[in-house]
Amino acid sequence: MKLTRRDFMKVSGAATAGLALSGLGFDLGPVQAYAWELRTKDAKETPTICCYCSVGCGIICHTDKKTGKVIYTEGDADHPINGGSLCAKGAASYQIAQNDRRITKVLYRAPNSDKWQVKKWDWALQEIAKRVKASRDKSFVTTNEKGQVVNRCNGIASVGSAALDNEECWAYQAMLRALGLVYIEHQARI
């Protein structure tokens, strides 16, 4: 939904008026309950589990019965783990289904350039592999100063993405450890 400046001002004015009226003793509870009912009136509720971390919080996914499109997600109040509350990533899980602005092409900006170039996926994957191998070969240490075998790569570090789910994180860190990385961190801890 595109929100124009005029629409924003209308909504802000209505919200301000509602707050002012609620301060004068008007009860907006029934109106809020009705608005909530309208939001999910013709929706099918499906319980699911949040995909972002290993806690396993419960989410209720509301989908349109006609189109099957996700229209709303919320924490599952009956779930024994989270009792209806969600972290920021879980609360934003609605965006997983609604994100239609993903970049579908490889964009590359050469060093000291101010322009993006569209490249092919094969070129990008080969370029990434080439650069990782060059850095790993340059900084790989097979033994430490005591002569013990360590087989580690000190020239590459990784900060994992908080947008990855458990399975993706496991595969990613397994690949990093196979390369010999020891500096592996995750964004959720920072």
C-alpha cells in the first residue's frame, strides 16, 4: 500500500482526534475491537513456527481464503514457548511473504567506480570463489609457532546475517569452518 503525504496527514489527524476524545472519557475499546475483527474477518488462521532462530516461537499466519495470500501474522498466545510475544524478526515475518522488491540481477560496482553494472550470476559466483580462494591461500596457516597443526585461515572473517534461518546458518558456518575460518560471528549477537 502506497501512503502519500496527504494520507499520512489524514491518519495522523484522526489518531490525534481519537486520543483527544479518549482523554475526555469516550471509550474507544469497542471501535478498536471491531477494527481488529475487520482486519482478519475472512482470513484462515494457520499456526506455524518462526523460522529465524532455534527458540521455536509460535506464529499465527492469517491468509486470505480466496487468494491464499498472507495478510497478517501475529504471535500465538496459546504457544507454550512465547505466549504470543515475538522478537523484532519474528514480528516482521509478515514481510517474508510480502517482499516483492528483491533484487533479481547481480549488480557489481568496480573499485573507484560510481556506476553499477549488471553481471551474470555465473560471473559473480566465479568472481566470489576466485577472491575467497586468493585471500585464503594468502593467509592460510597450517601450523602455529609451536609446530602444532592448526589449518586455519586468518585473513577472512564472517558476520552472519540475522535474516538466515537455522538451516541456512548451519550450512553457512559449516562451509566457513571447512575453509578454516576462526573469526565467525553472527549479527544477532552484536
